Amino acid sequence: MSDHNVFVTESTVAGDDAGPLADRTIAIKDNMSTEGVRTTCGSAMLADYVPPYNATVVDRVLDAGATIVGKANMDEFAMGGTTETSAFGPTENPAAPGHVPGGSSGGSAAAVAAGDADLALGSDTGGSVRNPAAFCGVVGIKPTYGLVSRYGIVAYANSLEQVGPLATTVEDAALLLDVIAGPDDHDATTHDRAADSEYAAAADGDVDGLSIGVITDLIEGADDDVVETFEASLDELESQGAEITEVSLDSLEHAVQAYYVIAMSEASSNLARFDGVRYGPEGDREGNWNDSFAAVREEGFGPEVKRRILLGTYALSAGYHDKYYKKAQDARAWVKQDFDEAFEEVDVLASPTMPVTPPALGESLDDPLQLYLMDANTVPVNLANLPAISVPAGDVDGLPVGLQLIGPKFGEETIIRAASAVEE
Amino acid sequence: MSDSPVDPEDVRHVAGLARVDLADTEVDEFTEQFADILDYFEALDEVPEVDSEPELVNVMRDDEVHEGLSQEEALQNAPETEDGYFKGPSVS
């Protein structure tokens, strides 16, 4: 294994002998339950937690023949974009040493980039698969909400998150998506649409006649050299027969605000379960329930998790619910409408995955708001429940840049086809 | 800074609601950061009311007995158990 602090736990779990992923190794983000293998979520709160069952996606990759090689490092409870909030130390970007791998699925992307695993699973609540895919120079897919089961994933913000594949090629990422997609009795939000998917076959590189709309609102805030790299990859698609146009979505100005209010609100509720009784550090049993509960949570949670729980509690508290949470839901509906209208004109939408290149290790955590703004290009997709893929577009002085392609609901084949043309 | 500045008492109040103890240094840091972040969230005020049809359907299933976790498995991660139960602090 490489020395980038990719894994929280290295552990080999062999899958079935045969199947579409036979002979493939896979890294699993450490917020996905693995029976008998500890699952920390990057948190001291779950440092010793050993799940008694597998997440559905874990069962599916094992049934498909993959061999799990380890549980990948991540931002604590998936809250972060650099994998520096992990209680188990930061992961280094194998594609850009000295820099962050992105996050929150930074260990998953780094595992693939370093060759420690052929494939990886990440989860994407506001960009947590696409961001590290872009920063580590690999491919990552955020599926349509409801395409992949969330059963057995440690919940952060249920209405936004999906499990997604990471790989070095579009075809491999699509193949892994074929394995994990489809209905699950244990997750009532899953859709039967993907039961017999053939996403890998869609990676045929044919973009002749495909219309691609560049989201100008997401170009304006991006670094100039990132935009240049992005535009060069679009020129390449145009030369293969794609038609490039520009679109503007006014609602996107409010997407980051809406995302953080909704995600923090859901997190404040979801993370109430960490009370030191069923799992977690042992509290002081002498005090009453509330004192013991508050002491365990002070000890078990890191600063970013506390920040989001408190802000979410604030946004849902009496007198502030209408001002923040209700307005954020309005913004979410507006973002969805804007995307629906855009897809009446074009087949796919495009932007740089990240507005910046990967920051140096240790340089971002001091200013949380600046870090939230780095998610501007990825969060709209989660608010609108849409599928998106990040594919390597090139680099700026050796630092990877990703191209994001967004499709209409259940339009995975279209974005996979378009992304495979970028690799040509 | 925000029109409605956040003071340390606000942070302590919310931390109490969320059942998270905070050190004094954390209260000071969060007070400053929350003012910036909430000020940024203020822009949501410009969002128009949106008429939307939620794409929701009821997902029904038969109420059948399935195999679940054993009592031992359910308790295996608890810091403290007694006679097959979770053991927690007193409620009052």
C-alpha cells in the first residue's frame, strides 16, 4: 500500500469467485457498514464501532466478485471537502503530493489514484465523490437520487446523499455503477429503474450531435487557469461533433446557502443518535442523561461536526425555521426548476467540477465559510437530485482539473457516453 | 458582520439544545464563525416563493417478519450492557 494515509483500516474481504468484478480490488469509504470490519466514519465517536451487518452496496460488490482491500479515509461524518477533518489524520493527494485529495471521499479517490485499489466507493452529499475525483485525477459518478441504496450508510443528510463509484476510467466507474444500482427492499427511496442497467456499454465515446450547455454561472467564480483547462476539453468534444452552447441558471446564486442550511439541519437530527449508549465512547454514568450525552458528544465529535450540528440546530429552532430552512427548501425547488428548463434545450450541462485546483495540505481549515464556497459547482446537482460525473480534463502546473457533466434525472447513460469521449 | 450579531450566549444556548458541551475557546471561535456564516445565509431572503409539485409517492409493502439482528449483535458495540439491555445514565 502507498503511504498517503489512504485507509483508516486495511482489511481483506474476498468476494465471490465469479462475477463482473472478479479479480478487481475495491476500497470502501469508511461510512459504509462492513460486517466484522470496523467502520469509523472518520470520527473518534466510532473509533471502535464494528457493524454487525453489511451495507447493501457492500453486499453487491462482494457478490459481484470484488475483493475489499480496506476502509478509506474521509472527512469526519463526510463533513468537509479536503479529508483533513478525519480523526485519523489527513490523506495526501497521490496525484499532487503536498496537496489535499479533496473530500469527503478523499481516501477513496486517493486509493484509486495511487493504485492501492482498482475501484472505490464514495458517497456524495454535496460533491463528495466528484470533488476528490477531480482533485486526484480520476473518474467519479454521483448517481440520480434513488438509483443506489443508502441502507447501511452512516447518514449525514439523507435527502441529498447517494453512493457513487470511483475508478481510473469512465467504463470501470460505469461498470461499478451497474453493480451497485437498483432497487433495495431496505431503502424505500430506491427506484426500480436501474434493475437491468447497462451503463458500462454506454461508454462508447460517441458524442456526435450531442448538445452540451456550459453553465456560465459556474464559470464566473472559477480560477482562470481552471477555466482554460475546462474550455480545452470542451473544444475537444466539439471537434468530435458535440454542439456547445451557453446557459445561465439564476437560482444557482443561492445553491450553496440552500445546501448548507438543508445539510446542516438534517445532520443535526441524524447525529442525535450518537449518545454513547449504543456505541461510542463511554460517558460519565454518574451524571443525568443530558449531562452524560453532552459530555460524550464534546469528546467524540471534531470541530466541523460540532459546527454543523449547532448551525443545523439553530436553523431549525423556534423563530428561525421559516427564515432559514423553509427558504432553503424554496431555493431547492427553484434550482430543480432551472435545471428542468435547461434540459429542455440541451442534452447535458457542463462546468469545471471544482472552481480551484487542490489546495496545499493544512491551508484550508481556518476559514469554514471559504471552504463551503468551494462547493459552488457540485452542490446544485444534489439539490436537484440529478446525476453527474467528473472526468479528468487536464492539469494546471501538475494539479488535476475535472470536467463535470450533469444529466437529466436517470440520464446516467448520456453523461457516461459524453465523459468517455473526453478520454479519447 | 451580520445585522444580527451572534453572541456567545446564543452559541451556548444552541449547544445546550444540541446536547454538545463546548470549551470556552470553542464558544469564542464559533461565535465569530457563526456570524460570518449566518450573514452569508441571509441572502436566502431574496429567494422567491416557488410553487413546486413534490415528486412523492407512497411506497407500501407487506408487513412480514424477516430475520433481523440477534440481541447479542445489537448490543455488541454498547459501552455498557446489563442483562441483555443497553445501560445508560439516569434520565432525570
